[in-house]
Amino acid sequence: MATSTVHFCCEDTVSLKDDKHMVGIIDRSFGDVDSHEPKPQREYPDDIQRHKDIPKEQFNKFMRTGVPPRGTVLVAWQTGVKTELIPEERLELLDRALYVGDVVKKNARDPMSGTVVGTKTVVSLLPRSTFQCGRSIFPMHEVDNYAIRGVLAEELINVHEYQEGALVIYGDWMGRIEEVYDEITVKLSNNSVVVVEDPMDLEPDDHVVERISVGDWVTTKKGNLRRGRWQYGAFDPNVKPHGVVVETRPFELDVHWLTRRPTLPVAAADLMEPPSTLYRDDFESDRFFIYDASGSDASTLPQEANGQGPSYHVAEVSVGDRVRFKDLDGAAVKYDGTSRLPNGVSRGTLCKTPRTETLGYDMNVFTVMETHSEVTVQWQDLSITTQPSTSLIPDPNVEDDDEVWPGEIVCTKENTSETVDPLWATKPAKIGVVQEVKPRDRIASVCWFSSHNIRFFEEHILPGRDLGDISETTEEVSLYDIRSTPSLTRRRGDFVLIDSDDSPVATDQGSYWFGKIVRPQSPYWFGEVIDLGLDGKVTVRLGAIKPVVDIRVPISHVTLVYSSDMDSQFDFMPTLEGESVDDDSDAYDSDFDAEEFEEMWAEYEDGDAEPLEDDNEGGWTTEDETTDDDDESMPDLEEPERAMDTSKTTPEVLSDSEHRKPPETSTPVQPFQPTTEIHAPAEVPTASVEDGPLAPFLILDTPPPADHHYLDTPTPASSTLMKRIAKEHKILRSSLPPQIYVRTWESRLDLLRVLIIGPLETPYEYAPFVIDFHLAPPFPSSPPQAFFHSWTNGNGPVNPNLYEDGKICLSLLGTWHADEKGESWSEKRSTVLQVLVSVLGLVLCREPYYNEAGYDGLRGGAETKIASGLYSERAYFRAKGFIVHALEKGVEPFGEVLRHLYTEKSPGAPHLLEKAISKAKDIIERSEEAAQEAERDGLSMISLGAVVMLKRQVERLEALCGEEDTSGDQVMSG
């Protein structure tokens, strides 16, 4: 499938190149992973259609997986009333839906991003009277004669006063409208008019209509008309029950209440939450307000300092919306057919329909056919531009926790050394305001507050918060040294509560004193953040007050209550550890590719894998007992002569004086890096490593370590389970790759602790990773339980599949979807070794960014190259911290193994610590000397912000390297 040079995104407005009247909205695209829900037909009443240029095989796969093939998009046509999977090259981009607060880039390869701070939209309209049954009643070539073009969105209001998703205030409570129930009035063919008894019994002729509005044609049952309230005429059974909607009026609102006014007196009557259902008497009372700054006349909105226009454009319209003009008479004068657009095309003529012709009903309703938007963007370097929205793309890296923008409040990741009251609270060493950002370098300029009193419990701010005064000097810091917190960071478009004991300063010069511009019961305590100051204050729009007012308050005195991000907070998340995900062939993409898995696993087997079946072995076989018994379950993994080839993942753990006895028939292990050869040992060590502390697999007679995650679980007593555990141990004893070490204990044979050394040429090279396993019922019918020991100190995961809370996201463990045969756990075919190999080869990989669910298909694309490099550099310096943690804190029972691998000074030792230091220094030197525009892949070259972090880790590694071996033995005893 050929790809278009235009970057298409979800919610883009497009038209056909060869038919400009076919206008639609993109519902799914290849690059938008969030749109890839499987079985897309479930979302549409009519069949999804296939464009003739798309092969049937690709279309059928899309209908299963929900992922459009690269170079295609799913379009919901507004004028054709159909949904179609179509090649991008057939489409023309008309507009891109960007809103205030959105983060954008000029192109995917540009490290600079910016925040939309204002929008200006012009639309083209068609009267609803030109439509019937969801289609134009005129030939498409005549439709242009009725179009009204170049209409500013600020001139329009939605035909429905109350809309789902709107924020409302009732008394001292704020909530979100979840459902609106309308009373609907229909005019029949004989000009009789009736308010139907049950609006739910109306069937719109246009099947894609989600909410019936004025101008829609509907059909119903005659009984629904007969029992209705007749406004004109009376019921006539001979009149067809089909007509046009002339009025809708809400009679009931379902509201989800979110919060109440802050500092509300305990004795106040409105302390109790209002009912979830409000009726007309409730929402038409003077205690009810709807937040809708766009509903005000544009002339009442606060103006920019230069007086050129509203300081913040809030009108949001989309293709397909039904709208009215705020000033219909004024619009009829403006759009009288005499004025023209800059390109010479006529703006069109607004032909107002008098109420006298429609029995007094206002039928002047229009459908938005096209939108064209300009957006104002503040970039990370504080520059501001205004340009068409189609010239920008949504930032694919917007969810990067280390990304910040000017005006954001940030904290140092380092906490203060002073005593904090209460003792369980934390207090950041510094809190400041971001002034500007150098995104390529990952460096931010920050103004710190001189003395703050901000204390956290987890992510929650404790009472008594105060930022204090801001300093006049700035400091450049690494983005990886600071963090933004949900409880303190505000963004444009956030809805907030304002502390009522504040005295905010009105920025609107025509507002006089704040206390005089609102009546006492007005919701002055609730508004929308529309601007972030560089001084720690935010501008908040009080959009429920008429006229609209803008105020500035300290950011510490506003509390987030709602943002658009909350709409998707309950979207799909990986299951908790131990929970099984349904093995559905139509389910979401797995964490790795099946072909890659099969290819890698084949390197560890000789021939086809055989199922693990029960045999006649009795009891448990220990290390001291013979292992020459015949176990036909997996003969290829049983004999040591069948050495595993780990050439694609093995780091330089093995040295010239090898600590493992090689099979006589084995070949030298080929290194990951082709320029370095690592051969099998030339001679056998004097000590028997099969039973020594450096053996890959050991059963220990000591108690399990106290920090084993599953230590407190009961010991299984099933003989059948112990036989299976014995087989797992047997496979592990003979077949482990060189960089994996496994320990279990005579007293708890169901527990394992695994040490994995990160593969070369990945962000994880030379770093130790520790996983605890529990082989307990329902194992082996279900996969083993697994827990990853994360040592990032809460600064973020080291891998998308290795969570900070210990969860490992892997289909073999039942914690992620398995799409292909062989990926999910099989009682007869799967083994613990298979899990370990998957972690080693597929999780600890070169580009871990693509381990994220659904991202594998984006590999190699320009839109994710920067994000992948940034993830890799974070993983790289975080993984070096794992070395520091393991050597400083110790990891039982791998003390001898760690000493041998990292700090042993003998010529035959692997010297991994020295190699890690040397490799890191090479990267630092290369990165510091690189040109400003040099590409940083996160491995061979990293950003200057990452250099700061890596230097810090190197200093700690060098300190460990300089210690005496005896000191190291004490540190790593275990």
C-alpha cells in the first residue's frame, strides 16, 4: 500500500481528492495506537466498507484486529453516510482538530514541541433544510449554491443548550452531564404539530444521528403520536407517522457530581450531594449554571492586551455539528451574497426562514460541513507562532513523564534533607517554574521558589501549601532531575476549584473589583485554566459567570477537578499480576511478534519441542541424585551436549578462564557485537562449577532470602506438582543461557530467584535484573507467578514490560494478550526456561520503546524515532543504577556471582563493572562532542540531560570499582 506524504491523524477532517463534496472524519489511523480496538464493526450500525484499492486480505485482518494497514485510515463520511477503510493517497486533508492545551510539533523529527494557547476556526455551513434522510435533497453540484462560507466559530452556538460532557454547577456542587433527555416536537405532512409521548420511540431517517435535533426527519408509531400533546391540529390516523423535528427541549439531565465548593461551611444546606437526576425546574432555576464561555457573545469575552481580539478562543465546532447563529439578523446582513473570501469565492447567502412560515418555530439550523482552523502555539523556547492546524501534528511523545513546558510547576526528584512534619510526608528539595526548555538537549531553565512549604503524601499535597516568593535567577537543569506532579501541575484546559478565601485579581480591565462583578450566588469558585504565567500564577476563566471573567491566582491555590484526560482514564490497562488475559485470536497485539519468538526459541532447541507429560518418576530428584533417568518429555533440553546458542543476546559474561564447563561438541559463542569475539573457555576451571557458587543453577541448603516476594506463601504439598517442579529444575540445570543464574532452596523448592545480566548493545547491557518466581497451584495449568525487583526509586520504569510495582507484562505469564499460537502459556509445552528466555531476548531488547502495547508495528517509523531514542537513553542510565544498587545493597543469594562478574580483579574474571564504566564514558564523550543537530539514538549517543544522569552513575560505579575486594565481599555477602 503506497503511503501519502501527508500525515493523517484521528479526528482529521478530510475529503476525497476527486470529490470535494465527500467530507468525513478519520476514526482510526495506523499511527494512533489508542484507536486500535479490535473488531471495529461493533462500533458502527452499518457495515464498514472496503475501498477497491485495499486487498481483501488486509481488510479482513483489519476487521479482526482493528489496526488499519499502514497507509490507510478509517473514515466516517458525513455526506455519504458510510464508514470506509480507504488509502490515504485518496484523501485531502481539510482540517485538524486541535484544542487549547494540546501539545503539537511541526513534524515528527523535530524535538521541539509546543502548547496550543489559542484557536481560530472558520466553517462552511449548509441549512438543515437542504437535507432529508441524512442526504442532500439537491444534486451535489448544486449544493455550493446554498453553502455559507468563512463563518467564524465564535458566531455560532450548538443547537442543543445542554450537551453530554458539559460541566455544570448546581448550588455549591459541580458535575458533568452524562445524559440529556429531550422533549421532541414533530411537524407532520398535514402541518399538524405534536410533542410525541415517548421520544425514545422516534427513528431518525439518518441512522448515524446520535441525538435528534431540529431539522431531522423521523418516523414513529401512530400510538406515539396519538398519545402526544398536540400543539396544532389533532391526531389523524390517515396521516403517515413521519415528519420533521421543529423543536427539542430538555426535560431531564443525568449528572455525575464531581466535587463541591471548597471551604464550604459544614452546616451549609448544600453540603449534601444533589440528586443525580435534575428536572426542568432544577436546571432552569437561578441556582443552576452551565460552564460555556463560548456561549457568550465574543464582544463580552476578555480582550488581549493589544485589544486585537478575545484573549482566548473557546468555540469548538466539528464537522457534522448542528448549530445556530448567535445573532441571526446580523448574520443575514453579513452573509448577503456580496462579500467574498480572500480566494475570490463568494461567502454565500444566508436565507433566513421566517417563523411565520414555520408555525412560529425557529428552523434556522445549519450543519457544519467543513472547518478550517488556525492555532496559536507557544513553543518550548517561548517563541509564539500562528499557523494552520494542518501544518502541525499532535506530539506523539506527549505522555513522556520527563517532558515539561514553560509555565509548569516542577519539583526536584531529590527530597529535602530537613526533617518533615509529619514524618511520613515528603518535601522536595526545590520547587520552581519552568521558563523555557531546550528539548534536543533535555535541559530546562527553571526559576526556583525561595522558600516553599509543599509537602506530599505519595502524589497528594498536604494542607498548608505555600510556594512562597519566586527568585529572579534561573538555573539550567536536566529534565531527568525534575518532575511535574498531578497535584501541583496545571495545564491549559484544566478545570479547577479556586480557594474561596483568596482575593483574586481580575485581569479584565473592565471588571472593576472582583467582588462587584459577580452576584453572591455566582460560581466564582470554579473555572478553567487558560494561561500559565512564568511567575507561578495561572489565569483562570470563570466561564459560568456572565459576562465571562478572567482572574489570576497563585497556582498553589487552585485544585484540579476535571480535565479532558479523565475521559479516558478507564481505558484498557494491563491486567494485574496473576490475572489471565483471554486468549482471543482477535485480541490486541501481543508484547512480541510470534515469528520472532519462534525464531529465537528455535535457537534453544534441537528440533521440535515435545510436550511436558507426566511419566512414572516418583517423588523429587535432588542435585545429589542421578539425572540419567529417561525423561522423554523434552529430550532436546535434557542433554548438556545440546548447548543453547545465545549469540543474539549474550553479554561478555564469559571470560578466557570460564566459570562453566562447556560441552565438548559446543561451538564458540558468537558475541552480539560483531567486532568482538568471545570464545568458549580453553581449559576447565580447577573447581567444579556445577556444584560451586558460580553454577548457573543451584539448590541451596540455606533459608530463602527474607526479601523474596513469595516467601510468606504456603509451601505446596502435591506430589504431582513436585514432580513438575523437578522437571523444571532439571531443564534449568542443563539449559540456561550463559547470562542467567537461578537459585532455589531445599526448604522451598517452589521458589526461584533469577539473576539476568542484560544483553549487549541494548540499554540494559551489563546490568543485573532480579526476578522472583513462585511455582504454586494452579501451576502448571497456569503460568508461574513472577515479581520483578525494580530499583529505580520511583523515578519511572526501566522497561515498558517491567513495572515498578513488580509486575511483568508478558503473554507467557498470562499478564498480556497472546495473539498467536505459541505465545500463551501451555501446560504441556511451556517451561520456566521459556519465560526466562523471553525476558532475556524479547523484553531486554535494543529498542524497548516498541515493547509498549501496539507499538511494535510503528518500529522504524519517523513518528516514533525520537520517542524511542529518549526511552532508550532513560533505560540506559537507569539500568546503570541497577549495577550500583546490586553492588551496594547486595542481592541474596548471588553475592559470589556478583563479585565474580563485576569486581573480581583476576585476569580471568569478566570485569563487567570496568566494561560498564568504559562503555558509559565513551557514550558521554561522544555525546558531549556531537554537533547540536546530531541524531541521538539513546545508545551510541544521548542528550546532554541524560549525560548529567549518566555521569552521576559513572561516579558511583567508579567508587565501587576502587574498593578493595574484601570490602566488596562484605557489601555483597549473601
